[in-house]
Amino acid sequence: MASLSPTPSFPVPPGLATVQVNIIDSTTRIGKLPLEFLMTPSMDGMQYMPLLPSWSFLIQHASGQKLLFDLGVPSDWHTLAPAVTDKLEARRWDITVEKEVIDVLQDHGVAVEEISGIIWSHWHWDHLGDPSRYPPSTDLIVGPGFKDEFLPGYPSKPDAPVRESDFAGRSLREIDFSNATKVGQFRAHDYFGDGSFYIVDTPGHAIGHLAGLARTTTNPDTFIFMGGDLCHHSGEMRPSTYLAIPQDISSHTTASPTAGIPCPGAAIYHKLQATRGRSWDRPFFDPGMGLDIPEAMRTIEKAQHADGRDNIWFIYAHDPSLLGVVDLFPLSANRWKERNWRERTLWTFLQDFAPAVEALRG
């Protein structure tokens, strides 16, 4: 096996300020979603994606400002725009939502009036929630091209996937990256002006797709990278030229979520990759759904620089590896590194390939 590339560079402007990050379970669960809808090539024994959560993030700044990054699915998704609901009804996926993010916040004493802004990573149905439940003082923050493509929203624009009620009476802020700073190879907007939280331009999957980068500690610096739908499975991100499957893979995983991971070692996964025409240092999958697939793949390659660094924890919106492993809201996620959450969740996705591995073993 060839050697890995050196630890990648992912430069972030220096800063002394942090934000508190809480990972919120939006209670969204999406099942019976065919793998081929989202990713390619196929994987033997993996007809469907694993049951997908949809994470939201509460970002709290020293100024008292509180942001939400993504909202999951509204409790009654039938209230979404017809351009969305008609397709969901035809696809017949299993979609359940116990309570919305706003209810989770209020259950733990965070008043809705405290939320100064909602960041939509993008406009797809499983990230929108219902902003109309938030007061007019809560801004809605979107990515480049959103206004031109979707305003004024449904029903005035009958084919719009977003609703007029989502932004009626509130400030709709579209991030302009023309004079942006840089984090890694990405354009970024320093939201609070102190280096504690960046909104990141991550194009490809959808018009105006955004990510977030939160500084969680200083001296040393650590970050949480909120990836949205930059990928839909860890196998679209890993392995990479910077991050190989460990030879002793069983010692790099947590017992419960990875009980199905076959042993021994990484060799069987390299063989699995070879049978699918892929090398050991490429992700298992490429994106199969999105606005601009080549651009989405370039964005993933840039994000691999962050994913390959042990001071950055990359979390995409639908990552099931967090379930049962990490502390969720109202507990803080800032101490993720000392609690080894990145290492404990990094390779748990390999359990999804157990049937394919067993077939290889014969």
C-alpha cells in the first residue's frame, strides 16, 4: 500500500475567541432512502442508506447572540411547499419527527426570542424546519444565489421549494463571499468578526450550500466543521490520501455502534474497494445527487483537508455515528477532542458494509 500524504494544511486565521456549540437532535429520522438516490457506485448488501438523523447546531457567542445551523424537518412535513411534498409522497420514504428544534430548545429553557439568526445550510426539505415559528427578530441566513432563484417563495412562486412564510417579516440575509477571508481552501465569512465562527462557501450540492466552522478551544485551537449536505455518508469523505483505514480498525471504534464491523484489519476493505474499481485512498462513494456533481466532488476534496486533521471534527448533517456516543444539547460539544469523539465516530460507518465484506470472505 502506498504511503499517506503528509498531514494536510487547513489554515484558519488566528483568533482568541470561541463559541459554545451544542449538537441538537432535531428528532428527524429518514429511512428507506435508496443508496443509489444519493451515492455511487452501489455497494453489495446496502440497498438503503442507514437510518438518517438530521443534526442542528446551537452556536452561542460571548455577546449573547445565539445562532441555529439547520432545523431538520418540520413536525408535519406535509406543510412544506407542494414542489417538495409531491415528490416525498411519491418516494414513500419513512420520515418521522417527534418534535421540532424550537421545542427542544424550549424544553431546556432557551426562549425562542434568544435566537438571533437561523442559518440554512441549504434549501432542501430536511434542513428547513419551520422558521415562521420564530419571531421577526430572528434573521434567516442563506447562501449565494438563493434570492434570485427562490424568492418570493411559495405560493407566489408556485414551483418554489421554500415558503413565503419562512422569511415573511424577517431579515433574509444572503451571504456575500466576494470579499471573503479563507479557511483552508474555502471562502469564508467571519460572522462575529473575531474568528470564533465562520460561514463557509461549500458549493456543489445545491444552490448556496453553506457549512460552518466553529472555534471550540484556543491554545491549542480546535474546531467543529458543520458540513451540512457536503456529503451524505462518511464513505463519501473517507478514506482519503490523508486518512487511511487503520490497520487495527477494531481498536479505533466504539463497541456498540460498530458491533457489525468485521475483523481483522483494513485489508478486507482495501479488497472491497478494489472490487468496486476504487483505490485504498479514495472514498467508498462519490456523490450521485446534486446541482453540480464535479463541483461537489471538489468541495469534498477541500473538506478532506479538514477531515484529515485531528484538531478539526467534521460532522455532516445526517451522520448517524454520533448517536449514543456524543453529548447532545443541552450539554456542550466544545470538549470533543479530550473526549475522543472524533476518533470514536470516525470509522463506525464501516459497519454498513458488513454484508459486502462477508460476501468477499465467502
